[in-house]
Amino acid sequence: MKNSSAVIKRKNPKMTASKKLFIIIFGLPTFLLYFYISILPMLKSIRTSFYDWSGYSSDMTFLGFDNYKEILSDTIFLKAMVNDLTIIFWKEILITVLALLFALAVTRFKLKKPEVAFIRFLFYIPDILSIIVISTVWLFIFNPNVGLLNGVLQALHLDFLIPVNGWLTGGTLMPSIIFIAVWSGIGYFMIVLIAAINDVPKELYESAEIDGAGQWRQLIYVTIPNIWSQIRFVMVTILFSSISSNMTLIMPLTNGGPDNASMVMGLYAYTVGVDPAVSRVGYANAAAVILMIISFTVSFVFNHLLAKKDDK
Amino acid sequence: MYRKKANKKIGRSVGSAFARTGLRIFLLLWSITILLPIVWLVYSSFKDNREFYASPWTLPSELRFENYVSAWDSANISAYFLNSIILVVGTLFLFTLLVTTTSYILAKYKTFFTKIFKVFYFFAMMIPSSLLLVPLYFQFYELNLTNNLFVLMVIYAVQGIPLPIFLLSEFMANIDDAFIEAATIDGASEFVIFSRVVLPFVKPILFFLCLGNIMGTWNEYVTALTFLKDEALYTVPIGISYLVNQMNYRVEFGSLFAALVMAMIPILILYAIFQKQILNGMGTSDGLKG
């Protein structure tokens, strides 16, 4: 502390009282607000996860690790964990591959200018729409009575593809959800990868071409190594954001149903906490704490693994 | 040898033409999955229930604008719009104030506290706010402040600041100190330097961050759903989910679709006008450059 202030004095001799006041005015209220809105709830969720607490009263009973033990043997939570992992697995593969493909199409495939402009404009649209608009529209597309999908399939005489009990149930439930998650999740990553590919120096491609490398080899030996850090960003961001985005997508779509078949962990923790019929806030917070630990650890490990590959 | 090379080149260009055609077909199919739902939503919003049940994908027999009138008036979308606009304006004001001020001191004042703040906001970027919704809700429930647009405004403005602070302070740090020193010699106060010298330099990125904030607030669903229980305070997304839930009792597909179209329009207009700023800003928002 003494050292650092000495350095500052040398660097910036006019660190006057008014400047210090200025820093406090500009920084402290924001920090306190952020602490109150984001850090305090996190600390509270950790503390209350050791209690039996309804949230609506001040009665709290200390339980130790009982909430944690119960949540890890809760069949709905375990089912939700499997669902989360399934969705994340397919999102990782499909979003990364499709975002890269679309970015390559825009930058490297020598499509016509209007085509490129059209793709860039259109493919980003699912990202700017509200999740409630997206889910309601897809609910109607999948609707068994008035839905667009069944109507189109009937018009094409492909009736045999229509599931008898509807799309958002049984064997078509998870694939439908995964499709919507991928569909609505590509835009941003495509834009990031387009920017990354455009930043690769043109000379690298020229010299690769002189060496006789075709488009495919240019992709493997020039494009991908040069945008590896952005691909890593895409994969880690999908992993990190999915616990939340799975919850916000499924809540308006199926709300975890039918019969918890599409339940995900974030939604379960939310429902158990907020639903007045259940209202086990301590239990919900134990689930949330487990989720935070999982997503921090997995992202950290994943980032580390991909970084190692980068060094080779 | 020469011939062999020429052949190989022909083979390659045929192959890539083939690949390009395949790619075009795939891109076209993917475009349809985005365009068709939107187009379907728009033209279906002019249908009546009988037409919906008769055939889900045919065009309406006439343009029933009364669906829009009924959504706007009797389904109360006008009130939801007003709430959403109040929320967007208030959040934007607070967000801009908080982000610009903190970014500035993080970028240009290297003191013990600003360094701590910097590390703090960097790690805060990783906090998944949707998992903190339950404790946050009960934190405000104790104060009896859950049914409150102003509280929601503060939550929106504050929760989203770490990444914008990270990006904006990077841009501010790149401003040449000579400009600031010159202004100081001219006798400008700290606040004048901030508002007249620093902010104009970061206008493009700040504008992008504000657009993102507007769209995010307009679209936000889960937090608003948790906090707002009073129908008079509903925002557009909550209003829509309310209409969808009501469908179990009384189905008016046309006006529900009209409501969805109206919820989309402001965002699509904003996107169409500022597409360049949004896409360019998004391209650099991974923070991996420089």
C-alpha cells in the first residue's frame, strides 16, 4: 500500500484532495449499488442455503448440509442435470460449427455482396428478439392444432413425420428445444467469428495459395489457427451462459413440462424458490450455489483444456 | 507436369463451385427458418380464429387491422408499451451514468482503489445473474419493493455493468493522455475533462453499449416476471406471456399475433437503422483484440 501510493505520487504529482474526491464520487456509488444488487444476493444465497427458510417469513432453521444432500439425490434435479448437459452438448457442437460455417460463408466463400449483407442482417435477428417472442412464435409453430410446422408438412404430404402427441412432448421434445436453442443462439457468435476472420492478414492466405494450398487447407492451416482464441471464446461462452440461457428459454416454452421432462437445473432452482406453493428458498439457494460452482469449475477447466491445445 | 497442375486447378475450382452451391442451399434453408416464422407471424396477425383453424399457413382472406386495435386497446398492449418505455429510458440514463463514470476512473486514474475496482468488475462479469434472482427477489420483498418499476430500473442498470465497464475502460485507456494534460493546463476541471474531452472520444462504442442496453431492457423477461405482480406495471414481454396464459380460457389468435408483431417492431426498426453500429460493436465485444 505504501509502495503503491509512492509510485502514484511520482507518476502523478498532482493527486490532490479534489482528485481523490472525484474518484470517490465517480466510483463509490456505482460500486455500492453493484454490491447491493449482485454481491449481497450471492452472499445471502450461500448463507441461506444452510437453512430451512420459506423466504416469506423470518423463521429460519439451521440444517447444515442437509439441503445439499437432498438436492443431490432429488430425482427432478438429476433429471434436470441430464437435460442441461444434453442441451449444452448439442449447443456446443452445433452452434460452434454453424457459426463458423456461416462466418466462413460470409468471408471466405466469395459469395455476392448482397448475399453477404443479407446473411449478416438476417442471421443476427434471432439474437435481438425477446425470448418471450421467440418462445411464443415457436410454440405456435409446433402447435398441434394451428401450428405452421404441421400445416407445412401436411401440404408437402409428409404427414407421417408429424408426431401423434405433438412436438413438445415425448421423443421430439428435447430435439425441438435444442433446435430453438441453437437457432436463437448463433447470431452473436457468427458476428464475432466474422470479425475475427476479417482480421486475419491477407498475406497469410496469399502465401498459402502460392504454396498450393486449396480452400480446405487454407481453412485448416490459416483461418482456424488464427482465430483460435475467438473459437475458444465461443465455446467457453456457450458453456458458461447455458445454465442461464437454458432456464430463460425453457421457462416460457414448456416451463419444464410435461411432467418435468424438459426441466433444467436453473429453472428448477428458480421454481422451488419463487413458486409460493413450494417456496423452499434455502433449498433453492443450495441448488443455485451448486450450479454456480459447477459452471465456474467447468468453464475454467474447459478454457484451460482449449488453451493447452492452442500452445501445441 | 504443367498439364497435371492445370488439371488439378480445374478439379479444385469445380469442387469449390460444387461446395459453394451446397453451401448456398444450406444458407437458403437456414434463412427460411428465420424468415418464415417472422413472415408467418405478420400475415397471421390479420387472420381470424376460423381461418386459423381452417389452415394454419394460408394467407388471410382480408387484412383485419381490428386485430391490432383490439390488442392495443382491450388487451392493454398500450399500457405495457408505456411501462416498457419508462423502464427503457430510466435504465438507459442510469446505466450510462454508472458505466461512463466508473470506466473513466478505471482507465485514467491508477490508484489502489481503482485497481481493486478493476479486478472486482472483471470477476463480476462471470456472475450468472439469473441464478441470483431468488435471493434478489426476497431481498426486495423484505423491503416491500418488489412491485416497483423504479427498483426494476435500478436492477437492470446495475446488473449489466461489468462487461460494458470492461469494454469502455479499454477504449478510454487508449485515449492519448496529452489531450487530457492539455485540457488540464487550460484550467479545465476534472468533470469538464470527462464530459468534454473523454466522452466524445468514445462516442461510437458508448453508442453501441447504449443500443445493447435499450434492446436488453425492452426484451427482458425473467426478472420482470419475478418482480412485477401488478398488471398495471406489466412490461411488453410480461404482457405477452400474460396473454399467452389467458389463451387457456379465451383464444384470440389474431390479436395475440398482433401483440407479438408490435413487440418486435421497435427492436427491428432500431436494428434496421443501426445495423452497422450493432454488428461492428458485437464483432469487437469479445474483448480479445488489442
